[in-house]
Amino acid sequence: MVGPVHQENRTPPGHRPVEITFADMREMGVRGVLVYCADHRCGHWTTLSADRWPDEVRLSDIEPRFTCSACGRSGADVRPDFNWNKPVSSAMGYR
């Protein structure tokens, strides 16, 4: 008989991990971040180089420091940009 699966290090449902540091990100070879407006209705986002922050800083530490230039809301959702070094491909526009 198989016992229960030990899930001590898993993120609880409805929560996202906040432990990732810029050092962790750089170890994965990622050097950029995606910054999304905290207002899910706004949809504004940008990409930034992560070189400006020291290794010990967590991505969650910098989230409150952003203010959206489109809607003015404070706060952001900061994620690693795993495609930071890939060329941007053109996309279909909206008319």
C-alpha cells in the first residue's frame, strides 16, 4: 500500500511562490523580468533587464515599487522572462 504524498514544499492552491531571488533566476540563465500591472483589467505590461537588482533581492520584494504608466495603479506582478534573449516576432495587429 502506498502512503500519502508528502507535499510540504508545494505552494498552496490560490497562492504563488514568492521565494525566488534574482540569484535563483540568474542561475537558470534568465536575465530579464516581465512586469504586469497589478490591475488585471488594465493589461499593461513591460519587460526589463534584471541586471539592476542584487542577487539577494526577491522578485516579490520589488512588486510594490512599480506604478503602472497606463492606469496609475501601484503594485505589479513580476515574473522571470524566460524568453528575454529571443527576438520579438511580429504579430497580427487589430483594426
